[in-house]
Amino acid sequence: MKKIHVTSLALLAIAALSAPAFSAGDMPGMDMPMKSSGTMASSNAALTDAVVKKVDAATGMVTLKHGALENVGMPAMTMAFKAKDAAMVKQAHEGDKVKVRVENVNGTMTIVKLEKQK
């Protein structure tokens, strides 16, 4: 009986080692989008158009009317977000057209990048 188990395990190991390894690029016609593991730097990520509706320096919150935030699965809406740092809050003024990157930072939707538009 032991001999059958050992033989079976050996055959399974050989089959596993000889099986080809496939990646999404090896399978034409199989478009399988891959989610980032979060290692992409925020500065290289897509920015979303928004308009600053309100700035609250005391709380570090900026209210934005923004387009869809694809990376966090949020549709277009108006919402207040925590700013990553005080400098961001100081540069934002009501009515400014901006491009933003919002990410979920420890459970809080946070503006991690904000660029004023000309």
C-alpha cells in the first residue's frame, strides 16, 4: 500500500513539474486585466478632474466635485476628502479646477496628489 502512495505522489510531482506555466500574455484572446498590487507610485497613477467646492483648513478637509475615481470604485460626486498634508490644503481654493488622486489610506479616503489646472 505504501508503494502505491509513493508511486502516485511521484507521478503527480512529475506531472506538475512538466506542466507548462501560462501567463496572460501566453494565451491569445484571453484579455485578463490585472489589478495592481498597490506598488505603483501615486505620482504615476491616473489623475481625475475635479473642482474645489470648499476648503476647511482646521480639519484638513477639501470638498471636491469630482469625476469617477476608478481606482477606489467611486462614481462622480461631490464629497469631502482628507488632504494628505497641510500644504495641499493651503494651495486649494474654492472654485479651483484641479486634478486629483484619491486613495484609501488606512480606511480614510485621502487626496494623495492635487495639481491645479491653468
